[in-house]
Amino acid sequence: MSDKDLMIAAIEAKTEEERDQHIATLVSGMTLGEKIRQMSGNTDLARQAVMLVRYNKYPYESGENRRRGIPAIRFTDGPRGISLNNSTCFPVPMARGATWDVELEERVGCAMGIEARSQGANYYGGVCINALRHPAMGRAQETYGEDPCHLGAMAVGEITGLQKHVMACAKHFACNSIEESRFYVDVKIAERTLREIYLPHFKKCVDAGVASFMSAYNKVNGEYCGHNRHLLTDILKKDWGFKGFVISDFLFGIRDGKAAANAGLDIEMPITLRFGKKLKQLVINGGVPMQAIDESVTRILRQKAIFSKRGVPIEYGPLKVACREHTELAREVAQKGIVLLKNENGALPLERTIKTIAVFGKLADRANLGDMGSSRVRPPYAVTPLQGIKKRAGNSINVAYYEGTDLEEIRRLAKEADAAIVIAGSSWRQEGEYIPLVPPFIVIGGDRKDLDIPRDQAELIKTVAAENKRCIVVLVAGAAITMESWKERPQAILMAWYPGMEGGNAIADILFGEVNPSGKLPIVFPKSNDQLPHFDNKARSIEYGYYHGYRLFDKKGLEPAFPFGFGLSYTKFDYANLKLDKKEIGTNGRIRIEAKVTNVGRMRGDEIAQLYIGFKGSKIERPVKDLKGFRRLSLEPGETKSISFEVKAEDIAWYNPDAGRWEIEEIEYEVYVGSSSRPEDFHLSGAFRVSGS
């Protein structure tokens, strides 16, 4: 076969074995220079210059070889949409995590994949699944939440949708949970904590067939992640059997080309600083074995061959970008991700019979879409909360808007209105990817310094609530907000996150009861910062312990402001008839857990039923309970539906670092099914044992 024919044959291969044989032959005939170019980002210099000002205006490219018929990787970023041109801006992943809707996330991934291909990309780098250890992290909005079970399920949904069209990249591998010190912080972490808390969701991505991973900037136990052989080779490629490739995080993801290549990093992106000619010389001098190069190139070509056949050309084109179908999907996601935290005295939903609504806050009239760093999406339009409320109110309800600077005017408008809505929260100025343009004078994003909203916003809420007995607060932000100084003042509180381009319409849909709120928190909302793990955004070294989020609250007996998994509805749900198909299983067994959920209210609604497992009589340190499954279901008034969960014995294993393996304790396991992670929301409970093989 000719050079081109080998790549075509690999793409057209009917079996995995046939494809790998063609790739092996192709690799064996490539020159060292050709191989190194597969591993080295090579975006055109003119485009690189443009993208210093306008990140990802074009796809970042690497590895095209026309002589051999090898296509380029064409990377586009995320994670709330495609960062090229005027794409659909979906709600941030934290908002999507609050939907607990895996099928919906698959649809989002599919839409993003279509928009990526329609704009010339074949590789999407926005599957961000770092476990949120602390909500102050600037890029908290980019991940789905704090729990590995939930993170893994949502990531698999997105990957499944994306990879109908493009290669997906899961990031940042691993322990990337501080923004401002991300380039140098050394995360000290025990092997058991690493395996049980910070890696299981990445393993789920491998099992789902994700095409690639991106390494993180930070160090783990003294080694930069891009040079970390334990992470990239021992765990990812050997233990988990990952067959895809690993790219560096951009620019500073590799500090030492020799260390990176020998550790198992396959591509330096987006330009060549440590690979390229430097890597070629390392191979010639014996610093990097040819075997390592051949393995990396094989991994890259394998994924190029697999994904060259994905998708149908008729699905792609300019008209698919920010099309009506996708913008309607963005609105649906925002609706399902909004969390009703408080609703007293029937404050919500608003009736159509009210005459006047007063809206307050600077954020009410802004398209507040989130981070302005690498995750920025530029949609063709964005609906603000004020626009959404006015549109939904129509001509029959007068909507008065005031930013809120003059105290007397605030009081007057609040007192005269039938209902008062305050839009409060954060923006890209307070949180996001840390970009020090002219430090310390001009800085974009970074980690949050305070989990509460700005003082002027808190005072605005207090003032409005004192004058109006139907005060509703809508929070727009990327993660948990502390609100003890004002939480008791308003009658209703909604957490809208950064809700995307259709966010204003979705907020109005919830406020007026056109849609029943159904989101649930994917993270704990603490009462105060001292309930959380130590967080130092300038730390050069930090220890990550076994506990954070709801597990930490359980261990210490802490009372959160709002628990993990919590969210109210305009209707009520009843749980009944817990059934376990077995009382005992072996260490290779599985158990099926069933229950019934009924909508006992008067409005159609969605419930998210959650399964937690406790470890009774464990001989080792274990959490009080772990999330092991969840189901989202829609119910008409009076309707009952069955839910079921399957738990394998391996799902409740622990990692024994001394033995270097996963082990299953032969003890009793407690079963809890309910509507949040707190005991008062456990509607059903039971138990089973694991005994023998």
C-alpha cells in the first residue's frame, strides 16, 4: 500500500485488530521527524498571533501529514459551548450538574459536537470534571460538582453525545482544584484518597471510550501532572487500559520535554515549546526511547482513524451553529438546573393577577454568562433576567427596574410593588480562569476571596425585604454562596448559576410557574467558610484530605445552609415500597434496589431520587455514606413511577494502598433512598450484606 492508502485502510478497517495492524505498519514507515510532528502542536503562526488576543478564534491544530494522508487534530475549547465564533452558550457545567440529568447532558454534548464540526473542529476540550474540593475555586463553574459518582455519570453523558461527532478530551488530570496557584502548587495526597475521591470519575470516562485526556498544570506528590508517570502511565494507561492519547494543558503544561515524553504525555499543545526539534534530539541522544515515541504516535493515529468516520456530513454547516434547536435546548437546561432553595408563604410562583413587580440589582440587566477565559462563548444574543421577566410579564404586569443606588428610591419601589425581585451574585470579575494581564492592576477571574455576595448586594436584599413581604432573590454565580447574614429576610431564593444565553427566559419561566423548579445542588452550600477544607489560593504546597463536601459535613456533624442534593419544588413527592432483590451478595455479586415515587401535589414536576450507601461496622476509615446512584423522573399530579438502582459489589470497594488493589469488605451495607444527602430527606432505608465470593 502507498503511504496514504495505509491511513485510509486504518480509517476504513472493519475490526479493531485490522485497524491496529494498518496503524502499526504506518508508524513503522514514518521518519522520526514525522512522528515528532504528530506529538507537537503546530497552529499557523499568523493564527497564533490573532489568538493571543482572541483565544480559540480558530481551531488549534496539530499533526497533519498530507503525504501520508494523516488528518490534523483541530481543537476547540469549552466547556459551556464551542468557543469558536458565535456558538450556542449553554449554562455552565455546574448548572448542568444541578439538573442531575444524564440524558439531557448527552443531548448537550451532541449539540456541541455538531457545532464544533460545523466550524471546522474535530476535537473538543471542554469535558472538565475536577472534583470541587472548595467552592472558592475560580473555575468551579466549569465542573459538575463535588461527588465522583455524580461527576462520572454527567461526564459520560456529555462524552457520549460529543463523540457522535468529535473526539472528546476529559480534563484536568488530576487534582486541579485551585486556580491562582495552578501553575506551581504541589498537591500532597495519599494514594487511597487519590484513587477513591479524585480519580473515579476519570475512570468512568475511560470506560465510556473517551478519546483523550488533558493533563493538569499542578504537581501531584512532587511531580508536575504533565511529567507524572504514576498518573499518566501507571494508572491511566496500565491500570485502566486507556487506549487514547494525553495532551498537555496549554503553554505551561510541560516544563521538561524528556520527563513528559517518558511519563506518557503524547501531544504538547497548542504550540511547540518542549517537544518538536528538542524532543527529536532527545530521541537521537537516547534520552527518550523510540518505543515511547511509537506508542504515542500509535495512540494518536488510532483515535484519528476511529473518529474520521464519525458523523454524517449533512448534519454540519453554518446554519447548525446557534440554531433554534440548540438555543431551545440551552433554555431547557437552564430551566432544569435552577435550584429553588427557599419558598415561604407561597412566594413563588408569581400569579398573573399581580399588577407590579420591582426588579433590583445591577446584574438584572446584564448578560452574565460566566468566565471570560478559555471557557468563554460568544453567542449571537443573550437574554438578561430583566428581559426575561419583562417578556413573561407582558403588558398586564408593570415591571419597574432600578439598579439600587439610592436608598429612598429602593424603599419606595419595593413598598409599592406586589412582588420584589433582587438579582444578585458574581460575574467574571470575581471568579473564573485566572488571567493576570497587568498584575496586580489588571486581573481577570481568579479564585473567590469571599463566598458571600458583595456587601452592597446583601444590603440591597435586606432593604428590599424590609419593605416588601414578597421578596425573591435570584442568585447568579458559579458555585456555593454563603448567605447567613441575609438568608432569613427574603421569602424565596433561587440559585440560577450562570444560566447561558437563554437564562433570562428560563429564570422567568420558573418565577411565573411556567416551569416547575427541579434542580438539586451538586455541591454543599455551607453556612460559613470555616466549615470547609483549608483553601489557600497562593499555596505552593497543600494537602488534599479524604473528606470534602457532604462527606466532610457528615464526618464532622456539621449543619449546612443547604445540603448536597437539595432542591425544592412547587409540588411534593412521596417515596414508598423500598425493595432489595437480595439480602446478601458475594464479592462478585450485585443487588437491585427498587422504590416508588408519587407526585402528591397539584403541579407536574420532576424529582431526583438519590441512592446513598453506608458502611456499617467497617474496619477501616470510611464516609458515613456515599452517593451510588440517582434517577430523574417526571410525574403528573397523582402519578406514581418505579425507580431502580443496581449496585455491584465492586462499586462499594475501597482501595488498599498497602496491597495496591481494590478490596470489598464483607460487612453490612446500609441503603438510603431520598431527595437529598441529609438524613431528614432519607425517605426509605434498608440493608444488605456482602459475604463470600
